[in-house]
Amino acid sequence: MNPGRVGAGGVKGLLLGLSAPASGLRAQKLRIDTIALNLANAGTTAPPGEQPYQRRVVELASLPPGVGGNGVAVPARPALPMLPPGFRVHEGMDLGRVGDDGVQVVGVTEDPTEGPLVYDPGHPDADDQGYVRYPNVDTTREMVDLLEARRLFEANASVFEAMKSVLRRSLDI
């Protein structure tokens, strides 16, 4: 047996167990950032003829069985039904495959539903009939999604710490 080599995967094989929870941490951080953006723009309106802020949703997918992850980082339910292909990726969002196993960020999409139309003739963005179109952001739903993302982040952090502990103990063998 070669020194520095552990089984067939070597030392590198031991570190592969960290990629699934690391991908979950990164994916949940992106969800939390996107939810914060939605909450920050919940009251943003636009002048007549323009579209107000549209709620953004991070789409996640688990990698195929046998690749790794076992759904640790994937939300229990999708935030929205799958949207049609051709989703709009927003500038500054770090997307793409997060790791070799775990969870994959598919994209950041806009929720296509329209926001509420509220009668407020004194509002600067009111149309000719006095209606204002508000964003399609439901703060209650966003808060529930935020709690879910936070719990999933914490779960992935716990798994990551447990794996680090196992790796430390394996060095003592």
C-alpha cells in the first residue's frame, strides 16, 4: 500500500464526502439571498405601462441517484412549479453546477404571475383609472421559504461539520 493512500479513492476520496453538504450550503445561500431581494422589493411599483418587480425563485435539482447528495440540500417542495425553458438569468447570480454531487442550481427564474392591482388614485404610479400594479411578492410565503432555506442551510452545515470530524478522526488511525 502506498503511503498517503487510503483505499481506492486515496485521500482525495475522503474529501469527496464534503462536496454534497458544501453544494447544499452554496445553494441555500443563493436561495436566502434571492428571498431577501424579493422582500426588499415587495413594495416596489412601476409607472403605468411598465412591469413592477417580479418575484425571483431559485430552481434546484438533485443530481442523479448514485452521483451523491441523496437530496440533503433539496427543498421538500419546489418554490414554484417548473417554469418553461428559456428562464431569465439575472446578472450577478452565480449559477451552474455547484459540485460533483449534492445539489445543482438550475437557474434563477421570474415568477410569471401578476401582482395585485390596487385602487390608489393618489399614488404616483397610478394609471388613468387610479390603479397601481404591485409586485407579485407575498411576504408571508417569502418568510416561510426563508425559514425553510435557513433550516436546510443549518442541516447542511451540521453534515459538513460531522464529515470534518470523521476526517479528523481518520487521521488518528
